[in-house]
Amino acid sequence: MGCVSLSADVTHGFASRTLPHSAPLTIRTSRLGATTSESADRSSLTIPAAGNSDLIFPTESEIGDASEFVSQPTALSPARPFVKWAGGKRQLLPDLLHRVPQSFRHYHEPFVGGGALFFSLCEQQRLDGKAVRLTDINVELINTYRIVRDRVETLISLLSTFKNDERFYYNIRALDLKQLDPVQRAARFIFLNKTCFNGLFRENRQGRFNVPFGHYKQAQICAPNDLRAASFALRGVCLEVASFKDIEAACQSGDFVYCDPPYAPVSRTASFTAYNGGGFGDEDQQRLADVVRVLGERGVHVLLSNSAVPLTYALYRELHVEEVLARRAINSRGDRRGRVPELLVAAGPLAAELLARRQVGSVAAATIAE
């Protein structure tokens, strides 16, 4: 397996670290000018063991050769999330973008999920010249991000052979990940995400994906231009499987961290946080709040989103907290979906910046009223 090394002139926080990567990259400090050199062998897309041979991946000869590097962004598609994600932030983006610090050093997301804020910042060119580190504990999610970044054309070719069929779905869901190569795993992940119920990612205690078939009349399993645009945006980005607790060692003063953890449930029966078979409970919420405070005290810009419930109000009462309304559609019952309150929490210099903005806005409003 290749690797990418981020040298000290890119970011001190990543210095002297070797980061896992599916292909060697040469990174420049300007992200738009980033160049890559890839030497990894193409994944052998062979059919796994007998028993599922009528409903699994085609052979390499059926896919054909593919040029992996997308040298230019597509003019048709903006960079945007290529997976559906429970609690995704597309509805909340205006509120988040309004609270991004005016200037910051490098960017970190320890719960990348669908990456809505990352892709929006890319489109606005606000990440140019900055190192970017996106992490998650979901191994299959990070593998998929890496394949989109490094082997998007082979991924597109493979996904284009999949079909929105219930029998096909359950055969793909039942495949043993140990028998699949990284490209096949990424294709499986995107296919299940696009065709499962509500786009949920949920695992049982054995770590097996267990969301049922979604029964959609139409499902966009493969969106080539969206995948190519995402691939271009991800060039030069560090992608790691890591816990949020590792963020303390990865960033320093002046960096910007956005945390979008599994939300604290509004009730004990409303939790969809079992993304890795282990869940994200109250103790994890407490540990995350501790990390946010430590980073803020260190001079790191921190922005966090979470549900507006007594637990989160208590955890972040000493920080800058604002309540906003966001549209949520995770409930299986349509009459229980709609705009719900959420918390946006700021720590470090970002908290002072947002407070100053509010004061300036209040003065301007008072002046206009006079």
C-alpha cells in the first residue's frame, strides 16, 4: 500500500506522520494546483467464490481499462456529497457557512459522513492552500472516499453494472468484505447506500450492515459527473480511519475543526447512532465536549453541530451556543419530519469572532432603526 507524507512546510500538525493512502500522491500547498503521481496496480475485479456468481461483480475484462486521474473538474457538477447520510448537513449549510471563521490555517473534520461542509468549502475555494484532514471511524466509508479520490473511473465502470433489484440488493449485502478488494467494497458501499431504506448506515453488534432494501422506484446508483467532481475535490486530502479523540494530536492553533458527531437522541427510542456496531452514547458525547474545550483553549477554531436537547445544552453551556432550525427527514413517518431545533457550538477564537459579528450586527440594526 502506498502512502502520502505531509511535510512540515504543509502543516506542522501533520509533520513526520505517514498517512495511509491507496496510492502515492505528491502534494503541493495549493490544493487547486495539486498534482498526483499514481503507481498502484489496478485492482483485480475477479468474481469471488462460487455461490453468488450470478449476482456479483463483473470480471475486469467486462469493465475494461480506465484512466484513474481526473485532471480537471467537471463543468456540469459541483463538488457535493456522493453518499446519503443520516443527519447530513446540506439543509444546515447556510447556517454553517455563515459561521466559518474568516481566516484559518488548515481544515479538519473528525466525523466526515457525507462531507457536505467540506465540499461546499471546496466549491467556494476557501480551502485553497490549506491541508485538509477528513476522518471517521467507519472503515468502509473512508475506503470509499479513498477509492473516489484515487480510482474513480474504475469505480464508475463497476457501479454502472449494478441494478436496483431486491434480490440483487440482498446478495450484495451478504457478500463477505474479506473476499472483496477495495474498489469492490467501495462499489458495494455506494450501492447499498443508494438503495437501502432511508440511506441509513447501521450495523449490528457483529459489525454487519443490516439495513433493509429501500424499494425505491428509481435509485441513482451511479452518478459519474458527481463522482468525478468529488474525486477532483478530494485530491491531496488526507483520509484516515480515526477516532475523534485523535484530533487533539492532529491540529494546532489557528486550525479549523468542524465536528458533526452522531446526534444526542431527542428520545431514548430515536437514536440512529449505531454506525460501527458500538453506538455513540452519553459518555462519548461527554468526551467529545472535553475535546472541544481543550481545542478551544489551545486556540483552535471549533464549530460543532448537535441536537438541541438538555444533554447538549449542559455539555456546552460554557461555550458560545446558538440554536437554529434545520429540516430533518430521518423519521420513518412523514408526519414527524420537519424543521427541528439544533445547536451550533463554537469554541476558541471562533467563539469570540461570532460574538463580535453579533455585536456589529446589533449596532448596525440599531443605527438603521434610528
